[in-house]
Amino acid sequence: MEINIQEMIFQFIGGLGVFLFGIKFMGDGLQKSAGDRLRDLLDKYTTNPLMGILTGILVTVLIQSSSGTTVITVGLVSAGFMTLRQAIGVIMGANIGTTVTAFIIGIDVGEYALPIIFVGAILLFFFKNEKIHNIGQVIFGFGFLFFGLELMSSGMKPLRSFEWFLDLTVNLSENSILGLIVGTVFTLIVQSSSATIGILQGLFGEGLIDLDGALPVLFGDNIGTTITAVLASIGASVTAKRAASVHVLFNLIGATIFMILLVPFTALISWFQTTLGLNPEMTIAFAHGTFNITNTIIMFPFIGAYAWLVTKLIPGEDAAIDFKPKHLDPLLMDKAPAIALGQAKQEILRMGRFAVNGLEESKNYLMTHDKSSLNQATQIEEALNNLDHKITDYLVKVSASSLSEHESDEHSILMHTINDFERIGDHFENILELVDFQLSNKVTLTEEALSDLNEMFTVAIQAAKEALEAFENMDKEAAYKVVEHEQTLDKMERKLRKQHVLRLNSGTCTPQAGLVFVDVLSNLERVGDHSKNIAETLIGEQN
């Protein structure tokens, strides 16, 4: 029988593409069904490593990607929302959660893939309800997952006719290190352990590889999947790099242990297959699950040692800031509302310091294009949003208590001030996006334009600093200075806009550069407005 090489390759790579799409589409549907609160879930329910493991399992089951969970975790660690010890637990849980995909594949419903896709399509295209839409997306992705597997399986069937492939599988069975390398490299390329394990299940199901050759490849798949976390940690904080390193070490040490115990582990999986009557795909799923669960149980007592080790391997002071509220005590809300207001003020002062710091970092990014300033300012903006929600919720609960007239006035000042500091964060975030636009489109600002922006930035930062100082000390004189700075910023904006028009008419400035320049001016002027709002709230209170 003549083998069509092109058809075989196209079926395999097309099937792989369909499989990856199915996994992604199904994960997105599950995530939407879960209310898209995965970040909050990881933030709130990882108070200790054991809770971290359980949360990591749950989130990975919801998004069908251990790499996705690990990337979110690295982001949370980088932003200071999660400690290294918490992250280690989540990473361990993610490794267990990803085995669910292999178990799904082990359920032999491949022949029903097309009807499943049809049902998903009906729910997607003929219903307006969002919940039904999300369920349709999950079912549609589920069907595509199996359809992709069927295509890959069809593409792999002719491989049994190639002597070189049979020789390779014999070598994989005899040389476990080769199998480990093959699994690692293939997953590094595809960046999805679910896909490579799905392919391995297909090969084992078709009898193209035996259990002795399959298990080392499976261990390699677990090492290769760590590349996504490593890529996510590039340019992130020191702690984020440590979290990614834990992911690599965890899978590397686990694979080493199981390679040493390969013979008894193979015997155990073979016993599972015979005793439970498992099909080949489910056998690989059991091997994957047993590997990750056992590895987590072995490593769990050494979480502290892991944290110490990666701290030694990746030294340096961490630039990440602790963005969680430090002063909000829920016990004070009912019992001592006056003290609770004082605690809220301390937290708002932290917010104000972050806002000033964010402005300074965004100015540095505009002038030097230093990516570290971009990362720091982006983290600070996230922190401002987080503190805005947490402090506002706290103050709303405090307002339920019986407050005196003075306390009510103070409460009002605090609520207004929170909003203004958060809005300053929005404006320097806009400036960061404008600089990104400038860099990606190779837009050049003239030296005169940069000098003008530098001058206006200096005044805006000074206005924010003095607004913070006035708020901290309830200082009327400092508040009046802020009002003067805001008036200066208004005049500067009008003057600099006119100068920009002259540069544009003379041809020394391009329209795109003008767009960046004018929008940065506008955002800095709005920073002045919000600083003035803080000051006027204090002036109005004292009057």
C-alpha cells in the first residue's frame, strides 16, 4: 500500500492545531463560566501552601492549562500580591490539575467528536444567553479536542510502516534518557504538555510505542512545560524569577526521581492497566496523574527548602512592592470607627505615595525608554486599583456605624481622595501606553518637545507630592500651593499646545509625534486637576 507522506503530515499538524484550538477554546469557556475571577481566587485562597495546591488544581482544571496557571501566578508574585511560598503551592497544584486533560482524552469518545462540535455550534450560534453561550463554547472546544486527536491518530497510523520510526521506538524503550530528551524538546517547541501527552496517548493507543518507551517521554513532557513560566518571568521581579525557577526545579527533580524508579513505576502502571482494564489512553492518563500527585506528596514537606534554594540560586533584593492593604483592621469598623478612619487614612497615604512613584516612573519611561520603569509603573497602577477597591469597601462598611458629624466629614474627604489618587494612576497608565505607541511606531519626539514634557511632568509630580503632603497633615497652606501648581499646569498646557502647532506647521514635528505630545500634555493637566481636587476638599473642610 502506497503511503501519502503529505497527507500524513498535513493530518498530523492540522490535528495538532485543531487540538490546541479545542483546549484553548474550552478553557476560555470554562473561565467565563467561572465568572472570570481566577486572579482573585489565586489572590484570596492561597494563604498557606496546602490551600495553594488546592487552588492551583481548581484554577488549572478551569482553564485547562498548567502553563496558564503558572503564568498568572508569576504575574501575581511579580506584582507583590503573592509570596514565594504561596506560589510554590499553586505551581504544585497546577501540575496535578493539568492531568485532568489526559483523563478527558482517556474517555474514548473520539467517534462522537463531530456530533459534539455540532451541539456546541448550535448553543454558540442560536442562543443569545451568555451562560448558554459559555456552555456552548466548552462543548465546542471539547469536540474540537477529540476531533484533533482523531486527525493526529490518523496521521500517525502509517508510521508503523517506516522502519526508521520502529527503530526509534525501540531505542526509546531501551534508552530512557533519549525518551526524556524527546519529551522535553517536543514540549519546549509546542509549549503545551496537554498536547504532547495527547500525542503520546495516541502513539500508545496505536501500538506505535510501548509503556517502557512512553513513560520517559511523559516525564520529559513535564520538564518541557516549564518553558512558558520561564518566558513569563523574563523582565519580571526577582521573586517572579524564583517562582519560575521553582516550577523548573519541581519538575526536574520529580522526573529524576521517577527515572531512578522507572522499573517499579512501569510495573505499577502495567498493574493498573491490567487490574482496572484501562484502555491505552487512560493508562497514560493514570501514569501522568500518579507521577504528578506522588511528586507533589514527596515535595510538599520541602516547600521551605525550595524557597531557600531558589533564593540562593537567584540572589538580589526584590523590587516587588507589597501592594496588599497593611492597615485595614475589620475588627475596628464597628467597635472603633474613629480609629478605623485613621487606619483607612494611613492606607490612602500609601496609595498617594504609589501614585507619586508611578508618575516618576512613567516620566523616566518617557525620557529614557527604560523597561524596568515601565514594569514598575504598571505594577503600581495595578496596586492602586487593588487598594482603591479594598479601601472603598472598608470605608463603606465603616459608614454603616454611627459616625459623628466630624467623622462623617472625614469619611467624605477620604472617599473623595481615594478616587483622585486612583485616577492619577489611570493617567500615568495612559502615558505609558502613549510611550509604547511611540516606540512600536518608531515615532520621534523633538528635543524641544521632550524638554517641554519634562518641565510639565516636573510640575505635575510636584502638585501630586504637595497634595499628598497637604492630605497627610491636613495642611491648608500646602493645599493652596497645589491649587497654584494646577493653574500653572493649565497655562503650560495652553502655551505648549500653541508651540506644538507652530512646530507642526514648520514641519519639524510629525502628526504622529504631535498626537503623542498633545495626549501626554492632556494627561498631565488632568493629574493637576486631581491633585487640585484633593487640595480643595481639604480647603473646603477647613473653611
